[in-house]
Amino acid sequence: MTGAAAGESPPPPANKDWQPNDMNTIPFNEPDGRLRPLQSADAPSIAAAADDPAIARWLRNGFPSPYTLADAESFIADFAEREEGERHLGIEVDGRVVGVIGVVPGTPGDVHERTAEVGYWLGASHWGRGIATAAVTAMTRSLFAETELVRLQAAVYEGNRASCRVLEKAGFTKEATLRSYVFKRGEILDAHLYAAVRDGVRPG
Ligand SMILES: CC(C)(COP(=O)(O)OP(=O)(O)OC[C@H]1O[C@@H](n2cnc3c(N)ncnc32)[C@H](O)[C@@H]1OP(=O)(O)O)[C@@H](O)C(=O)NCCC(=O)NCCS
């Protein structure tokens, strides 16, 4: 019997008031690795890690390049606690935020309210240690455990093999190639659509 059927409070709606468990942090395997809400004190380390065209090329144009301290400060102030389920958590390793992972659900009340887009980036000095894979895996498990979201997806731009690998290792499945989906830096690119659905998530 479900909690609601047993007379307990119904689960929270998918797109509202979601907070990760464990005191707003999500631990992952990297020594001292965790996902946690961003604080204004994180701005310098975020700006230092994010100011890199090798990161910006794979993200939407709203990601600044160059990426200044002021950009980091306004990101933290404006986006860290958005309404309607959108969340951006810092990827903290060894006590410093070296990247960000975010989740943006569909519009509440509309057909995609239980689907969310996942995005992430990591400073280049931390690439190749499995950190992004651990972060995506931890975020996926937490979202499926803590919310009513049933589908997480990401559209990876053509050529971004590292991100495709991250999603594959985190248990996402490639569902399609979206042809001519992206116009980035003067180029039309395909994108690879990856998704994880609630029943398909790897067991903890
Ligand atoms: C994508 C990104 C988050 C990966 O972070 P990371 O912590 O280095 O990723 P991981 O170490 O967990 O895994 C990377 C995997 O990609 C592989 N990889 C890296 N570069 C590669 C390349 N050029 N070709 C093929 N595979 C590559 C690694 O070998 C590893 O796979 P393996 O474990 O099977 O060997 C990081 O490169 C990044 O921030 N890139 C810029 C922003 C971005 O692309 N964001 C995602 C947008 S969809």
C-alpha cells in the first residue's frame, strides 16, 4: 500500500520543493565528493573552473565565455534555488566546487512535468577521474528516489564523446540522434539523445 493510500501525506509534486536528502547534499564515490547547494563563497572557484572555451563549446550559449567572477556570482544568486523544481548543485571535491550539475523539469501541469533535462560541467583539471560519472549517477538516484520524476534526459552535441561516455556509464541509454538539432559557434550539429527512466536506473 502506498503512503498516500495509508493516509500519510502524499509525495511531493515532481516539480516543487525538491531538495536532495542527507542535509541537502548527495555524497558520491570520489574521496570527499558530494553534490551540494551553491553558496556565494563558491563564486571564485566556479569562475576559475568555468572560464574555459573547452567547456562552453558543449553547453548552451547562456553559459558565459569568458566566464568572470561576476558571472559566477550572478549564477549563484539567480539560479541556485530556482522555483518549480529547477536545481543546480555544486560538484564538490576535496572541499572545493569544481563543477555544477543541474536539473530542469518540464513545465508544471503540462505533459513533460515528470521529465527533466540534466546538464553538467566540470573544470578541466579534474577531467578523467570519473567525477562526472559519479555525479550524474548520484543525482539520478537521488532524483528518482526523492521526486516523482520518471525520466531524465540529455542531448549531447555531436563530437562530445566524453559526455556520451559519462551518460552511458551512469546507466543512460542512447535513444536517438537528433539531426541538425544545435546551432553552435556557427555550426549546425546533430545531438545524441540519452535518457534514464525510473525503472531503468541502476540499483544502488
Ligand atoms: C563531459 C565532462 C563532464 C566529463 O567529465 P569527467 O569527470 O572527465 O568524466 P568521467 O571521468 O566520469 O568520464 C569520461 C569518459 O569519457 C572518456 N573520454 C574523455 N574524452 C574522450 C574522447 N575525446 N573520446 C572518447 N572518450 C573520451 C573517458 O575515457 C571516460 O570514459 P572511460 O571511463 O570509459 O575511459 C567534462 O569533460 C566536461 O565538463 N566537458 C565540458 C562540458 C560538457 O561537455 N558538459 C556536458 C554537456 S552534455
